Amino acid sequence: MGAIVSREDLEKKQIFLILAASANIRQRNIELIKEISANGYHTIIVTINFPYNILSKLYVENGVDISTVSFIDAVTRNSIGSAENIPGVVRFVNNPANLTDLGIAVTEVLKDHSGKKVCILYDSVSTMLIYLSSQNISKFIHFVTNKLRLMDLSGIFLAVEKGLDPMLISQLTTFVDTVIDTE
């Protein structure tokens, strides 16, 4: 498989919905991080799917320079109760359903990387459905895509191909520039 997201699309500040089979979503995450990094971008990953410590180990094992990645982790505190933020590396959010805290965390981490080439990766829209209704997810992603456009940044929303209801897929499709089915 060639590049999922091209340098040209990142430079155009495109926003993507990337669809992957459930068995391949972890691999797509790794491939995307590698591509974004290879194109000179810093990635801010908003992880709702895997805890920071698991993802960072996975990235290192797969040759990703994690100094090019910052994490917003919405999983760890919800699972174990507490975790300390590591400035410049990871910021923890208490609960994936708390979209206000998630939005604040994104805004603050973006401020930390002001003036840099940045791409945000959300992993994954499908996992958000465990915690939130399709309607709330749609509102949140609409908010985020508008924030990215106003800040002139690229963004990627990763989702399980068959894990979203048709109404949510149609709404998300209108918010992004490109939908890529990787299967």
C-alpha cells in the first residue's frame, strides 16, 4: 500500500476520515504516524482507543521517533483513576465522554506547538461510540474540524470501516475534505 495521506494533502491542510477494518486499525495508526512524521509534521494524537504508554511503546517498536508525537490520552485516567501529565509529551483527560475537557486539552496542546507544522490524529471515532451518542460525536467533530480549519491545520479521524452508523458517516463525510477507505 502506498501513502495513505500525501505530503501535498498535508500541506493543503486537508482534513481526512480514514476508514480501516477493525483488525487493521492499529496498523493504520502506526502507518499514519510514520507518514506524518516523514513529512516533517508533529503529530498530536488524541487517543480514545489505546493508553499512552501502550501506544508510545508500539510506536518505538515500529521505528517511530516519538519526539515527533504528543499525546492526549482519554483512556488511562478513566481506567486506572490517576496519571500525571508529562509536559510536552502527554496530557491526560479524565473521561472520553467529557468533550469539554477533551476540547480544552486539544486547544492547550495546540498552543504548545504554535508555529510548527502540526497534524492532529483522532484514534478512533468508533471507540467514541462506546462513551457518546452519534449526535454528540458529530457535534464534537464538527467543532474540531472548524477549529482545525480556522487554525490552518491538518487533521485525521481514524474509524473502523463498518463501526459507524450510516447517519454519522454521512455527517462526518460533510465535515472532512477526503474520505479514504484503506481496505
